[in-house]
Amino acid sequence: MLLCPPFSSAQTLRAVAARAGLLVGTCVTPEHFNEPQYANTLAREFNMVEPENAMKWRATEPARGEFDFTAGDRIVTFAEAHGMKVRGHNLLWDKYNPGWLATGHFTSPQLAEIMHNHIRTVVQHYAGRVFAWDVVNESFDAHGNIKSTLWYDQPGIGFAGQKTRYIEQAFRWAHEADPKALLFYNDFDVEAVNAKSDAMYAMVRDFRRHGVPIDGVGLQMHLSNLDPSALSSLAANIARFAGLGLQVHITEMDVALPVDHNGQLLHPEDLHRQAQIYRKVAAVCAAQPACTAFQTWGFTDRYSWIPRFTHGAKGQALVFDKNYQPKPADRALLQGLARVTPKVAGERKQECRCGK
Ligand code: G3I
């Protein structure tokens, strides 16, 4: 039996997700919290938030050893006031690092010390308030090779040439700082079974065998299209990570549509195509107990990284329009999240460290 209630317009994403045993989240920017429609829509519809940029290195350690938690704390405070969980993003990435770090020409021992201090300080600051972290973000290239970065071999923290060893170290330090936090590896273009997700799978299997504290993987899901085979591949991919005892979070879903120079849709019928993509992906997640969270990368077309990133060629990627009105994608997402049996909803485990 599927839980398929008739949806009134008052039915919220978070109410439906809660029935499915799921977290439904969005990335947020605290600068917008004083905009009533932003804050109201966010609190009404979601039970999880993630900082779009506020917990990245450039925000949290703008000068070496000097930490700034102002923006991140605003998000946590907002979330706690509205009964939402906070997903931390991210502790280690080769992008959005402060200038002092990116161009500091540090030695490997210095970098190791800097990285350890950063992870320890940030994770301890949020211990008990951030339930899960993207510990490492986007380390593989499209072929499944480890990218050449500051942290790996430019010059790296001392494990150059040892592939995933620096990632392992980051997870170990994060776990030391907050043994209760769920720890995730997060990447893009790893939704389907492909060379990149194969490499991610091999890393995670190795980590599980050797007791490296990892709890899940984040599949970002930045989409423009979705062919039918992609859905079955997504389902198979989630299943194989579940087979390792991991949780899977959909972490950054959006569906970018072609727009003109005024941001208007080139093909208005795309709104329905977009809605179907949201519905189908959400349904794949909802159907597997290991898929415990579904998150979009923003919720209103008023604020999205897509137009800037595509130089205005794409936009309208989210489920609420610029005026906070629900698009077809919103009701479709709701339907997708509801495609769950009571058995699956009951089996979904939240907020535990798997097998620990
Ligand atoms: O804050 C400055 C502002 O002072 C300045 O005037 C403006 C001029 O461009 O830039 C502002 O900073 C921008 C920042 O977003 C805040 O808007 C940066 O240039 C811009 O690079 C940054 O982009 C973010 C990007 O990550 C890099 O951190 C996007 O908002 C954010 O959506 C994007 O998110 C990533 C995830 O973390 C990882 N997965 C992919 C995803 C999309 O790229």
C-alpha cells in the first residue's frame, strides 16, 4: 500500500516528508532571513537546512586561525527556532577557500596542521547542533581519478600519490571532533552508475572495511534533463551504497531550464517537464530506506546560483517562483516524496551512526 493522500494546497513538503520518514531540505543564505516571505516559506515547507556558503572555509576561517561563525550561527538559530535539522557543508573543498589559504604556499606539514585545526574547530563549534557534515566535497574528476588539489598533491597534507588517504584523514579528524555527527562524502555527477560513482563506491567500500568513520554519500543532482535510464541507474546506485550500510542524501537538486535574457522561459511547457523530473527523483529516494534526506539547492527562483553560473542562459530551476508561489514542481515533489510504503517509511533510520 502506498501512502497517497489527496494533497490540498495547504499540504506542506515537510509534513509529507515526515510521514515518509524523510528529511526535506534546502540550502539557505542567512542574509535573506529578514525577508518575511523567504523565512515563512522556508519554515513552513522544510525540516532541514544547509548553508549555501556560510560554513565553507572562506566564511568560517577568513584569516588563519581566526574563526567567524556569525553567518553559520544565524542559520542554526533559525533552524532550531523552527524545528529543523542542520546539515553542515563543507569542511574540505578545493574551491571557495580564503586567499590566505589558496595562495599561502604552505608546506605539507603546515597544511596538515591547518586542515586539522579547521576541521576540529568548526566541527566542535557546531557539535550537537549540526547533525551531519559534508566532510569532503567534490574530490573526483569525471574519470574517477582523484583531482590534483591543494589538499591532495599541491602540495597536499603529506599523502600525495596515496589517492583517498587525505580524504580518510579528514573523516577521522571530523569524527574525533564530534563522534555523534553523521559524516558524508558529497559530489556531483555521481547519481548514476558511472566511472565517477564507481570510484566513490570503491573508496567508501574501502573505508567501511578499514573502519574509517563514514556514514553516507551525498548525490548533488544538479540537472537539466533526465532520461528514463537515469532513473533506474539512480535506483541501482542508491541500492549499492545502501548495501555498504550507508545512508544516501540527495543534497543539491535543481533542474535548470533554458531562459531568455529577461529570465523568461524559452519553452513554457518546460515547467511540466521539470515537475516530472522532481517527482520521479523524489520517488526513487522515497522508495529506498537508505535514502534519508532529499534536499534542493535553494527553494525560490529569486535566489539561485544557476543564472549567474550559466551567464543567464538557464534559470527557474527551483520549486517556488520568484514571488514564492509554488510551481508545478512543488506539488510534483510532494507527490514524489509521498511514494512510500509504511514499511519503507518505518525502516528508514535517521540520526544514527550506522553500525557504530
Ligand atoms: O560574497 C561575494 C560578494 O561580496 C561579491 O560582490 C560577489 C561578486 O561575484 O561574490 C560574492 O561571493 C559569491 C558567493 O557565491 C556568494 O554569493 C562568489 O563569488 C561565488 O563564487 C559563490 O558561489 C557559490 C559556489 O558554491 C562557490 O562557493 C554559490 O553561491 C553556491 O551555490 C555554490 O554551491 C556549490 C556547492 O557548494 C557544491 N556543489 C556545487 C554547488 C553549485 O556550484
